[in-house]
Amino acid sequence: MKKIKSFFDKIKNRNIVFVLSLVVCAGVISFVAFGMNGAEGNAIKIDNSSETLTTTVTWYKAGPELYELNSQYGVFQKVSATTVKASVSKNTEKTALKNKKITTQTTASAVTIGKGTVKTTVIKKVKRKISTTVTSKPAKITKKKKKKKKRITTTTQTTTVTTKAYTPSKAKANTYSTRDISEEKYTVKSITTGKKIKSDGFDILCQIVNGEIGSTWNEEAIKAQAVAAYTYLRYCKEKGITAELGVKSGYDSRLEKIVKSVEGLVCTYDGSLIDAVFCASTAGCTADCSNVWGGSYPYLKSVDSKYDADYDPNYGVTKTIAKADVKKILQKQGVKLSTKKKNWIKVLSNYNGKYVGDVSIDGQITLTGTKIRSLFELKSAAFTVKYSNKNFIFTTYGYGHGVGMSQWGAQLYASKSGYKFDQILKHYYSGIDISLSQEI
């Protein structure tokens, strides 16, 4: 029995020793483990600079391999050194935030070295609701901006008054009664001789038609001219002024017969005689009366005269005047001209297409296109001018002041479009009526 008891006592003592040995071993292992974890924690450095977030882990019992953090989510890759660097590359572009709310995201990574596994935790600040992206701070590259020199140029602008010519529709042709006007007396001043001519109404009307357009044109054009001329005679007599017109005696029987067929007819607007002015031809459209003489007449508006540009012999005529002659004429206007010839006559504005409004004379005074036409005896106030080889070259369009009926236009509308005399008159004089005049 004593032997058995002694055996169990030995075993008991050994168990205590064994247990104590296990406790000691566990303590040692725990001490080593806690020491390693402490070392790991102390070795973690966070560089929160503007470029990267870097985590460095130093291993006391590491093998020959080292791992580097290469993404925002803590993925390690194998490299060949003795230090583990966990680098989080920040966005290479800075962000301008509209919302400053910040949330914290934790990512766990594991590295296996030899037989042990060590866990590292990377804490990142994630900025939400990013609206604008700006690049990070690499080496600053400054671009030199070339300053563009502003060139200041002075130009003379030509202004065009965009009064669009009205294109009347073809009026309905009518039949009219006539009356004898031979008992009426008129005085007319000839525009060619300047002499005053007195005669009865019918004779003076035939002389005017003969002097203005002759007897060979289209019959309807001659009728239109006769009615316009008689209306103008009556209008001037009513206003107490002497009409200035082309007058030519010696008219033939054809003309006399045509004038007789419309004898006594006049153009009226709202029951009153119109100022039935006319011209040889136009610059493709008639000129508005207000632009030529001032004042406004509803029947003397700018209207289309489509055939003039293509068939009028006065369209696009040039006149060359020597520099010396131009100088003499302009200096009579009180201008001391410079040596820059091209500045002597410059068109500043136009109206109703090609008609010239204002003209600069060497930048010193301004004259009207009508005045320039008069000074240089041009066919029309619709013109262009250029200086070349010591000459001024004027190109004119149409003949006359351009207001009212175009005589060439009347001839062309009659011959090419079959217009009757009243259709021609209603085309050129807007809104008029044609009727038999009262006796005077």
C-alpha cells in the first residue's frame, strides 16, 4: 500500500510540475506575442501629407519577403526588402467639395509570413459627394501667356437706309371718258432752252410728250406720259408755279392721236391732284420723295422698276473727270483739299439701294448725293466713285432724280409685260385713282 501511495504522490507532483510548466510556457508565448503586437503598433506611421497615406510595419521575425500596400483597399504585393510599407495613393487630383461630410472607412489586410499571420488595419478618410476634381501638387509648370496686341483700325462706314422698294401688283385696266382741253391756257419753261412757252392745253401737252419721250415708243407708254404730264400741268397751275419740262414742237399725227385718246385724264390721291413727277429712268427702283426733297407723299414711295437695270441705256454709265477739274469744283465749296486724292470724295450713306445720301469731302464737309450730281453734272444721284490714274471715275445708275414714274420703265412695262397706261401709272404712283378732270 505504501508503494502504491508513493507512486500516486509522484504522479501528482509531476502533474503539478507539468501544469506549472505549461503555465510558464504560456506566459512566455504571451509575452512574445504581446511584444510583437506592441512593436507592430509602434511602428505604424501615418503620413497624411498632400501626396500619399503611408503605413510602415517592421517585423522582428520576418522572413526574406516584404509586402507593399498598393491600393486603397489594403492589397499587399511582394517586394524584396525587410520593411513593409503600406502606401495608399491619394487621388492625384484635388477635390473641391460642395458637401464637407466625412465618413471613416476601415479596411483590414492580412500578411502571411512564414507560419504566422499578422493583421494590419488601415484607416482611411473617404470624402463623399465630390463634385469638382482638381489635380494634386506636382511640380508647378507655369505657362507664359502671350498677350495679344489689340489692333485698332479706323474705317469709314457706309450706311444704307434699307427702305425696301414696294412691288405693286398689276392693276386692272379700265376704260375712260375724255374731254377737250384746247380752251385751257398754260405756260411752261423749257428745260433745254430755259424759255417760257405759252399755248393751249392740248398743244402744250403734245409738245411736252414730244419733248420728253417722242412719238416712236409704245402707245401705252405715250398715253401714260400724257396723263402724268397733264396732271403735273394742272398741279403746278393750282399751286401757282411754272412747270419746267421738256418741250418740243413739230409733233407728228401719231403722237397727236395717242394724246387725244387720254385727253383730260388726271391722277388723283384722295380726290386731289398729285404731284406727278417723272424721270428718265431709275437705279432699279424709284427713290422715295422724302429722301430726295424732304416731305412725305404717300403716292411717291420707292417702288420696283425691274426692267431699268437690264434694258435702260442710262444704267451703269461712266463719266471720267480729271483730278484738276475735280479740285477746282470742290475748292469752290470752301474746302482746302489734302494730298490724299482718294479722300476727296467718299460716299458715306445710301438710300433706296444705290442712291447716294451723304458724301464726305476730304473729311472736312459733307454734301448730299444730289449736290454732287449737280456739281459734276452726273446723270443720277445713284452713283459710285473711284480715283485712278489722276482721274475720278463716276458710275451712274439711271437718269434723273429717280422719283415718280420712270419713262424707260413705262416703255418697258408696256412692251415686255403688256401693261396699259393706267396700270403703268398705278404701278409708279401708289394708291392713286385716274379720272376725268374738271374744266378750268
